[in-house]
Amino acid sequence: MNSAKFTMIDENFKCAVCGKMVEKLGYSARDHCPYCLCSLHVDINPGDRLCDCLGILEPIGVEKGRKDTLKIIYKCNKCGMIKRNVAARDDDFDKILEIMKGVK
């Protein structure tokens, strides 16, 4: 994932949705909360922090990614943009299953 459109930012943060402290991922860039699975709409390209929308990216679905990974599908609650992020190893799997079943 070292393309020209990817900026590696892996840092601790406090989730703007659930308020939990989230530790950096360690093997890739952390781009969403592993507890509530929400994210902030801050990037145009991964890690660039150039988007001024700042809406909440809410998980609305899950799809199969490459090499047996899962991708979380997000919809911004402010601008409506749809984005996809690879699920992290420490994501709450019960929450992923809820999203897959359409339960919130």
C-alpha cells in the first residue's frame, strides 16, 4: 500500500463517536475505531488529511476484500460520500457481524 496516493499515518487517537482511546495499529495505518468502527471524513486520499468535510464515516456494510480480508463500507453522515477501508485485525468482530446482518 505504498502508492503515491497513500500517506502512512498510524497514530493514537480518541474516537470522536464513542470516546474511547484508540492505539495505533502497528502494521498499517489506523483509519477507524476498532470499537464502534466509525471514522472521520478527513482524507481525500488515504492519510493526506486534505478533506475539510469532517463528517462521521458510519459503517453501512461489509464486503470481501483481497486475500481473505474484509472491507468496511462507510457513508459520510455529512456529505454522503461512500468509502471503503480494510478491517483491522483488532476490530470488534461482533460489530462487523452486526453490520453484515444490517443491525445497528
